[in-house]
Amino acid sequence: MEASSSQSFFQNIRSRELNGCRVRKQPCIGDLVSEFIEIGAVALEHNGEETPPLAISFCKTSKSSHLIAVSDENGYLSLFDSRKKFHSFASHHDNAEKAKISDWVAHQNAIFDLCWIKEDSRILTASGDQTIKVWDPQEKKCTVVLSGHTGSVKSLCSHPTNSDLVISGSRDGSFAVWDLRCRTSSRNEDFYISSTAMVKGAHLSPQARRTRRGKAASMSITSVLYLKDEVSIATAGAVDSIVKFWDTRTLKAPITQACPHFESSNEKERRLHGISSLSQDSNGVFLTASCKDNRIYLYNVLQLEKGPIRSFSGCRIDSFYVKSAISPDASHVLSGSSDGNAYIWEVNKPKVQPIKLESHDGEVTAVDWCPSEVGKIATTSDDFTVRLWNIQSSYCSSMSSPSSTRRRVMAVPCSESRILLMNREQMNLPKGSSHSYPSDDALHQIILSNPTTMPVISTPEAKRRILTSESNEAFEKTPESALKSPSSVLNPPSSLKRKTIRDYFISAS
């Protein structure tokens, strides 16, 4: 597996300065999306029996990002290769046989969530059997069992840089922190781990009380996230639309919380809308919450006190199985829907009608973005299929990432500029012509003759103007451009020493 190069956005702010250092390239969809097309669909079945998928995830490393893990209601974990060419005349079952790499029974109950960890060499699964398991996908062998919840485990998430640290949320109303290095016991060749910390009743409503029939009020934790500052956790539940934020070093009480500003003053309406899922972009600046009021709310984690900065409507969220996910570059939001479609919104155009993906014949539940292939997504449905989508090739060919734009506008040191200028004069290139930049071959010779010269991408003048214009427009339209606060992570004050996400927005108040 390929070594991961992902680093915390909060720890590497300086790497984004235009100082000549290499910036990690990230996929970017930008404003070029106008049409997604279905590129394939596979049926989920085992021993001739179809089963509805519940969770899906692309591998996180670029080398393995074509691999998809899918879990289902019968406790199976399946791996598919999304690079396979699917024929339109082939059945979903034939496609599944062609694309399937392996599958096995991971739990004797439904698997509600899964997560790739350790450079995609391990998979975490959260099940209705109240346990979390760590799997070696090549050997199809369970290496560790995390036990301690007293209800179905609904959600899990690993630490952004240390995958030995895991958090989970359960139907029993608790969320737990685990350390995979702390093996406590061994039973039947499986290592068992107890949680290092557990918070019970994290989302229990203050008004919650037992009904006349003795049934406890809903308190399920439906989604958890380990934020990119590496010490904060976000949790959401079925009882209300509040997202709570916790400091993993104390966990005595949430450090802050966020929720929509409902126009209605009806307390019942404000109390009954639970959250089905949370997601964050690759930088960790933005967070989405899918709410049972059929809206998806977008939060800036540095300005939580302002509530959601945007909301997206058009889908139907009738169950907690319907999930959503923000794209890695924070430009789009993808969501399933109970009406049998999937929807994609542009983050900067929340009022515009979303792109509708129509192919499924049942409630669209789990969704995911491919982290390395721009515009590639996967959706699952109660129609027992997993469908793959991509942007039309004409759009993909013209895409560029913010990081590549940064490299293009990066200043060249003065000494190297003089070398390039002298070589250009030696080649007798007119300064004002459309070919004022040396060719790639000539540039290669310049670089070889001067080993200390930083590689420069050659671009014709006319094309460079177009790219620069598009890049500036893209930067203006990205959500990051809205961060004008002096305490923004994009422009942090020198005197501020970060402890948690709360430090940023407290200093801005």
C-alpha cells in the first residue's frame, strides 16, 4: 500500500504560503461540474441472496483509491474494483462478479459503518452486535475486537494522523475513544480492547423521560467525527439537530455546540429533527450535518456560534440510513435521498437546483467521494446495488486543483529568474510574442545545466491568462475566501497558540 501523505491542515498552515515549498496536491472539482454520468453498477448478493448495503468507503491512498469497501445488512464486508469497465448490456450481477475482489462474513449482524485505516491495510467495521472489529482485508482475518458498547455501534472515525486512535458512537447513547495499541485480553485468538474513555448520555435530551409504556426516549449517537485539529470530536444524535464538540483530553462536557436557527418558535419542531450523518472536507474547515428536516447544514468550525453558514434542500431524509458527504475540496455536497435519487449541490450556490442522479429504484443511503479521482463518487441503495458515477470526460480534462494553481503562480527566486531570462534571450524569443516562454525541451536543458533551479511549468501566454483568470475566479468562489476573520486558520494571529478549535472562535468574539 502507498504511504499516506495526508497531513493536518491545522498543523501545516505555513506549507500553504507562497515560499517555494512543495504543496500537497488535492483533487478539485471547482465550478466545472454540470453533468454526472453513471459508469457502472454492481448488485450486492451473497450465496444468491440480495442484501441492502449500509456503508461504503473508497480507499484513502491514491494508489488504492479505486478499491471500494461495502458493508451490508447481513454482516458481509465486500471489496470491489471500481476501475473495471462495465458494459451497458451486462446485468448488475455480472458486473458484481467481474468487479468483486473478495467478500466475507465480518459480523453476525448488520454493519452500519466502516473505515479504512493504516494506509488502507486495515478496515474498521461497526456492527449491530455491539462491537467494532479491525480486519486485515488481504487475509480476511479479524485482528482486534473493540468491545464495551451496550447497543448497536452506528458510527466510527479514526484520528486524522494516528489511526491507532478511534472514536465510535452507539445506539446506547454513548461515544467512546479507543486506542488500538492497548490490548487487554485474548480470547479464541482474537485480541480484545476496552475503551480508554466513554461518555454516556452525550445527546440525551433534557426533556427526555420515560413514556407510559416504559420505553426510553431516543438517545442514539448517529455520527461521530475526529476533527483535523487532532484533539476535538464532533458528535450528533437522533434526538435533536445539535452538533456537539468535545475535547478528547477532558470529555467532561462539550466545549461548544452548534445547531440550525429555526424560524419556528415551536419547541416540538426544534426537538424532533435528528441528524443522520456528519462529514468534513479534507482541510477540516467545513462540516456538514444531514438533518431529518430534509436539509443539509454547512458549518464553519471556526465560527460555530454563527450557526450554519449555508443549507441545502431538495432531498428527502426519511430515515437515519440516508447519509451525505462534502467533497474533499469543499466545493460540493453529495447526499442520498429517500425518494430514490442522489443529489449534488454546489456549496457556493445553495439556492440553485441540485444535480439529480437518477438510476436507483430504492432509498439511496450511503454515499462517498473518491479522494484521488476528481468527480468520482459511489452511491448505495435499498435496491441492493452500488452505483458508480463520474463527471463527463470533457469536464475532467480541464480541471485543476488549488494546489496546482498555487504552484503555477509561485514566485521564482531572483537568481533563477535571471538565468531563465538570459536563456530566453539566447534563444532569441520575442518578449511580447505568444511563445515568450521556452519550450519544455529547452526548459529541461536549462534545469539540467543549473541543478539548483526549481522546475517551472511551461505554459503559452494566452493559455496562461485564461488559467490565471479561472484560478482567481475559483479562489473567489471557494468557501475559504469567506474567512475574513483575523483568527481564521488561513491567517492565524502570531500570538495565538492553538489548543482546540474553540481557541480560534473565542479569540474572534
